[in-house]
Amino acid sequence: MPNDWQGRHTAAFLDPVTSHERALVFILKGWEEYAEGHEDAYESPIGEDYVLGDDWAKIGFALRGLLNGDLGRLDGGTLDAFICHRLNEAGFDPDMEERKDSR
């Protein structure tokens, strides 16, 4: 098993072992895949959909909360950065938990 945190995180993401690792990786991949599927199907980013995009963002906000639990070998900071990046990219403020244009 890798000794550095990055190696442990990567190993956990590629081959999750514990139930918490498997669940988090599954949820994160599904959340990302939903956004990609939306863009493929509707030819517009998930954030431009004011119904599905808002619900997708709520899942992202909730995922950030799950990072306070057992992560196994996964690195919470890395996962948080990924979630925040995707939310920002879709037009949501991850800290205020709202659309950027709603202020």
C-alpha cells in the first residue's frame, strides 16, 4: 500500500476496499456521470437547467457534508476540491449553497 496520502487516496478511488470508500466513490462517480449525461442528452451543462441543476447541486452540497464522516483512505480535501470545482463550474457557490446568479 502506498505510504503517501496521494497514493492512498488514488488507491482507494481506483479500488475502494471499505464500505465507506465504496459508497463515496460510487456516489461521486454517479453525481459526475449524471452531469455528463445531462450535457450529452440536452446539449447544455447541468447548471443551465433550473430544475435538475438545482437538485444536482443539492446533492453536491450534501456530499460535502459526508466528507465529515469515515473516508477510509480517501482524502477529504481532494474530494472537497473536486466537488467545489464541479459546483463552481456549473454556476453554484459551494459555500453559500446557492446559484451564483441568485444574489
